[in-house]
Amino acid sequence: MSGAPERRVYRVDWLPGGDVLDARCHCGARSTQPDPVAVWTWLLDHPRHAAPPPEGGRP
């Protein structure tokens, strides 16, 4: 018998003060965009979206 199925959590938060969404994939990658369709397309494109940048913000 196998264990429980893998649970993936996607998170999209609205950033106050504008029409910007902050998306976070279960792998740790992040994207900030104003278009909700683009946000979900990016999230569901895992693992092909960009990997999270290292600390400091530059690759």
C-alpha cells in the first residue's frame, strides 16, 4: 500500500495598492503579475517555469 498522494500547494495573494498578484509555487518559485490568467498559467506550468532566484534576487 502506498502513502498518501503528494499534496501541492499553490498560493496567489493580491498585493494591496494595485492590481498585482503574487504567485508562489509549491517548489518555491515566485512570480508577480497583474493578469490572473497569466499567474495561473505560470503556476500550472511547473516544473518548466523559472526556478526561484538565490537570496539577494540575482541569479
